[in-house]
Amino acid sequence: MTGPATWLRRAWQWFDDRTGLAELIGPIARHPVPSGSRWWYVFGSATLIAFVIQVVTGIALSTAYISSTANAYHSLKFITDEATFGRFLRGLHYFGASAMVLLVGLHLMRTYLMAAYKYPREMSWLTGVLLLVFTLLMGFTGQLLRWDQNAVWSVTVAAEQAGRVPFVGEAIAHFVLAGGTVGASTLSRFFAFHVFFIPALIFTFVALHLYLVLRNGISEPPRRGVVVDPKTYRQEYEKILEHSGHPFWPDAAWRDVVFGMGVVAVIALLAWWIGPPELGKPPDPTIIQAYPRPDWYLLWYFAVLALFPPGLEDYLIVLGPLVVGVILILLPFVSNRGERSPARRPWAVAIVLVVVLMIGTLWIEGERAPWSPDFTAKALPQAVVGHVSPAAQRGADLFHQKGCEFCHRVAGQGGRRGPDLTDVASRLTPQQMTIRILNGATNMPSFAAILKPDELDAIVAFLQTRHGEGVIQRLRLTP
């Protein structure tokens, strides 16, 4: 009698006889890996799994997404709110992108700490750096496809920054926007890069990366005192495999499978419970109350540009990525021999810790974004305004209606972009307040053409009541 197992074996034998698949994957499965290649080595395969999730969910989303300025936003609304499992698919795609960025960063960090970029794996390092760049470009181009207010303004700001590059800045900005401004051509170009060009590059370099791993082997765990010498390394590596090596499948691959399935489970849970990022308002060039911010993995760089002095920002935009890129490219060539153990390379551990702390701190600051207006600020409550004259009460209302509260705080409420006005009456005279409001300042527009004389007087009357201590005392007395 024949059972299901027999039928499956026969089906596989028929398929393998026609395709020779076993001859292709057999050497990969039997490829020896050094002993001790444990959980630190799972990030590369997990990144590949996250990329597969991106490909699968991206294909599914593209069946309903319309890449035109008239329909892109509404097609995403349809996918999110009406399509079967549409919200879940968008969530998978978003958190899959986040996982891919995080995992490729961890993989690069592990490779650096264990000095796996040294001989003979210099090309593996370079292809990995390029894959990191392609991953970030995938995230950047994907954000515009949401085609909401935040996405459009984010690309506008990015193009403006690119335009500051000497000599070729205008050409770069024109290429990014596919014209002079963000429009239909921009969306089509970003869609083409996000769906076709960049994935094709990732597939190509992933294949090259895996080929290099098979050719040069997985780097053995570093040991104190054991140095890399290009003249003898390959012979020493072969001895390691001969004495303590074991086949990739199943001795080492099971950890990749377990960790990869864990990544899939986490992405699916986040997609189900949290869902995709909310769509903002449809793009409208007449609305200037935009809050353009990139997704979380680029938020730290957004903070760097915002915190740097305006006079140095142009240099940072050009030199920052250039210096980092040169360092990453030159690293395997200037340091391709010697110690690999992190215990003998304390400066490498220190560099990683500094980078992690710096990015983490900047990410927190980017999340707070004190340099951006707070368009969600509510009108000042009566406990803050207090019992004031009718003119001052009207000024408090205008303080919110005219957008002053978006940039200025009073008693802890409002934006942080401008000076705190809780005790402004203790620092400025009514005449000085009037001059500042009419003329503006470094980051403050002039309100001379916006406010009527009676509105200006009302706002000044309200600001004259801001002495700080009185406001705080009223808040303490409020039940």
C-alpha cells in the first residue's frame, strides 16, 4: 500500500529529476560552518526573511494601490479601511520594513564587533554596507507612496536639503522630484524605485552576498590572541572546519529557523494589534501646518539636522553621509588583518556603544521634536488664563487662534519652538512685545500683515498678565 509519504517522495523525485534542485541546494545545506557559530549569527538570515515579507506584502498591496496623485491616497484608505485584511497587510509591510532596518543594522554591528570584515571577507562587508543603504532607500521611497501631507512635505524637505550639495545639488533635487516640484512625476518615480529598481538591486546584492559567504565561509567566532594573517588564514580556516566544523543544515540552520519564525511572529502581532501608521490629511500645498517627519529609523538624522546651527547645516548634509560612507568603505582595506576579538579591540566596542547611545538619544529628541510647532496644542484652560480683563481674555483666545501657542508655551502648555512666555511680562515691556510681534524674529514670522490693531492690543494685554509666579500659583490652587 502507498501512503501520503510515498506520494510526496515520488512527487519530489519527479520534480528533482526535472529540475536538479537537490544538486543546487545540497551543497548549500551541507556547507560546513565553524563550531561556535551560534545565536550571534542569526541576524543575516532574519534580515532576508524580513525582506521576503516585504516582497510578498508589497505584491499584495500593489494589486489595490493606484500610483497616481488623484487616487493614491484614496486607494490606501480603501486598503486600510475596507479591503479584506488590508489593514493587516499594511501593518505587515510597515513593521516588516522596520524589522529589516533594525536587523540589517544589528547584522552590520555584529560583523564589526567580531571584525568579520577582515581578510578574506572584505567584499562581504562592502555588499552588506550597500544592502544597508538600499534598505534605507526602500524606507524613504515607501513613505511618499502614502501620499498624505506628511509624506509630501518630507520629500519636499529632503529635496531642499539635497539641493544644497555644491555643484550637483540642483540636479540631484530635480532627479529626486522628477521635476521642479512634488507632483505626479515624483510619485511615479518613487513608485518605480520602491517597487522595481531598489528591490532588483537588493536581490542582486543578496545573491552576491550569499555567494561570498559560500566561497569564503562563515567567519569563525573570534578568540583572544588569534590574529588574521592573509598569508596563512585560509589554511588555518580549513583546519578549523576539518576538526570542528559541521554542516549548515540542520546543525546550525535550526537557530536561523527559530529566530526567523520569531521575527515573523513579532511582525504579525504588531501588525495585528497596532496596525499601520495612520494616514494624515491628503496633500494640500496651501496648508502650511504640516509636521514632516520621516519614519522612526531616519528620525535620528532628522534630529541631527534640526539641532545643528543653521550655518553648519549645509556642511553636515554634504559631509556627514560622505565621511560615514568613506569610513565604512575603507574599513576592510585599512584593517584587514590582526586581532578580531572584541576583548582585544576595546576601541571597537566603544565606537559601537557611542553610536548606539548617540542614535538613541537623537531618536528620543527627534520624537519630542521641540524645534517643530505643536499643531495639536489645545486652547489655554481658564486655570492658566486666570481672571483677567475682557481684552486680555480675548487675547488669550487669539493666542491660540493665531497659532502663537503652536510655538510658545505658557505654564507648560503649547509648543517649544519659541521662547517660553509664562513670565514674559517680567522680561519685556508692552512696547517691546508689540515690536517683536510686528517684526518677527529669527524663527518667527512677522504678524504685521496678519493681525488687526485691536487683535494686536488684545494679545499684548494677555501677555502683560504673564508674570510666571501668579500663573503657577493659580494652577496649584485649582482643584
